[in-house]
Amino acid sequence: MDAGFFLSIASGAAWDFIKKGASLTKDALRKKLSKWLADDVISEIYASIEKAPPFCLDSKEKVEAYLRMNSDLISRLDHTAGEVNTCNTIYQDAHDVSGVMAGVINGPVTQYANAEMPREAGSEPFSVLQDYLRSRAVQVVKSYSAIRDTPQVGASEEGVLYVQSTFVPPVKEVPPAAFVMTLLSYIPPENWTKFASHGKQMKFVIEVSQGVEAVQLQIKDSKQKQFIDIALNTQNNKVVFSRELTDLAPLDAWKDVGEICFTIFSENCSAWGQPFSCKVADFYFI
């Protein structure tokens, strides 16, 4: 057994309820999965499905693909599989929908921050992208790794991140939700507790082209555990986001920021084979 085995069981159990139009509850999912998984893992599966964009829930394959994006869940399922097999089995597949490294820009990743020392908040707006691009590279992960073009990424010194690509579904397969993930990875992790304790807001503007259904904001710690997972529904091809850091996550969570991820989804068949773009700008703590 491996994580893929448990993902297939979990997505199948959830899809049994969803396809009938029935309300999926944690108790219902527990009845289906308690033979295989512990309660805390089932709770995490349920929480992930609750946050999923609707178009990720219209087939078993899409439910499974969406769950596979939750790296913390995958890690726990790997651990469960390891216990079942009496050894640790890490689930890996170079062609899996979870993606592969697609590109690196702006030079090498440089270690420059002391994770034990909080970054100073200051009175001026802090540009997350400008600060990041001084010494780090933006990374991209894509779905359909073997059959879709490499996303093109651009970033300016003014702190504008631009992603463009083309979604191409698999041949003779029911495609799961296509996505491109842009990663701002911090090695070692950042300590932003002073920004949070000073009441700073996270602000950014996202502009997307036709064919982009939604953008998901995920922030993880250095162990790849998500502490922020928010679906940013695009209205008129735009998202204007502004939330206080302590409204997004507890103060202690901001001590260990290992990765900021914007995931760009497309599910619209008419958009497949057509280029799309996404621009993140004015990414500040204010």
C-alpha cells in the first residue's frame, strides 16, 4: 500500500456522496474510511474537500487530484502506508498531477535570513516580492508534467509576478483540474511575527485572463505544513486581497514561513489549448 492507494479510497468515498447530490459530512466520510484511516487524517481530508473549488468536485479523478495537492495530507498518508507496510514508503511519480519543477528564474536561491530573528516591521510598506527577488528564485510546478508546455514566468524589480502557459488535457483520459503553482520558497524560513504583532495587513492584486477559474493562496511552514489555504475566486478576472496577518493565522504561525504559493486553476474545456496568464502585483505588508 502507498499514499496513492489511500487517496483513491478517500476520493472514491467522497465522490459517492457528491455524485448523488448528497451533503458530505465528516461523520459520513468517517463511516466510509475508518477501516483504513485515523480520525485526524479523515478530518483533514474532509477539511480539504470543503475548501475545494466546485469544479474540482465534479469527478472522482478531480477530487483525487485536488487532495493530492495537499502536501501535509500526502505526508500523513505516506506515514500511514509506512505503518501498514511496517516500513516507510514515500509515494513518488514523476508524471503525477502533483507536478514537477518546471523552471527557475532570477539566479540562484540564496540563504540570507536567520529564522530565529524576526524581520523588522518598520513603518513603510514591505514589498514581499521585491524583497524576495533580491536574492531568491521563483519556482514553478505544473500539472500534466509530461504533456503540457512549460509555464513562462516573469518577475520585475518593482515586484510584479507574471505567469503564462497553456493547459492541454491528457489524451483519452478524464483530466483532473489543471493547475500551475508559483512558489516563493524561503530557505531558511522567514520569521514574520513582528509584521503580524504590529497589525500589518497582507495586500495584493491578482489579474487573470479568460480561462482561469480560480487562484488559491497557500502558505506553508518549513515542514510543508499548510497554515493558510484560501480560494480566491476571480470576479471580472481580478482579485483584490487585503487581510490582517493575525486574521489569516495565529501569531506563532508567522514565525516559520517556508513557502508562499499561488495556484492557478483552469477547468474550462474551451480554454484548453489556449494561452492564459496571471499577474500578481502590489504584494505588500502594510
